[in-house]
Amino acid sequence: MQITPPVALRAVRLIHTVIWAFFAGIILAIPVVAWQRRFGLLLWLAGIVLVEVAVLAVNQLRCPLTAVAARYTTERQDNFDIYLPLLLARYNKQIFGGLFVAGLILGLVRWLG
């Protein structure tokens, strides 16, 4: 049985969305653990996100799954490769990058204070 392009694209989009939710959850957890002064956990969470940042940096700031999804469609909207609303997909790096930095700053402030 051969997998059709639409089925393959749905699989890639689903996997991409699950991975995105994992990292988004970590980024949203960082200010919470910073507020709780759980600095060891904060460092682990930040390290996990920084690994993802390194993967993006190596891939010209694109998720490697975007290239995989592109094999199965000619569509190129900002959310063609993930199940996110268009605007969230378009500004994802700015939104979650800002939240990540803000969480780290909060962690630093809580650690110093």
C-alpha cells in the first residue's frame, strides 16, 4: 500500500503540530518555574528550547519538517506544514521567541532577587 501525498502531508502536519505544542508548552512553563524559583528545572527547560533553536539555526530558521511537508504539496502559506492558525504560524518565532526571552529574564530577576 502506497501512502498518497495528502495523507503524507496530514501526517507531517500532525507530527509538526505535536512537536510545536511540546516546545510551546515548555516556553510557557519557563516563567512559571522561574516564578517558583525552580532554577534547576528552568535551566533544563531552557536547554531543551536552545537545542530546538540550534536545529532551526542550522536549517536557515526553518523547521526541517517544513521541507518534508513541501514534498507533498505546492501550497506555501505560512501554515501549510502545521495545524496552526495562519497568523500564529506567521509570527510564531516572534511570539514564542519573545516569551522565551521574557521567561529567562524573569528567571534571572528571581535568581538575583
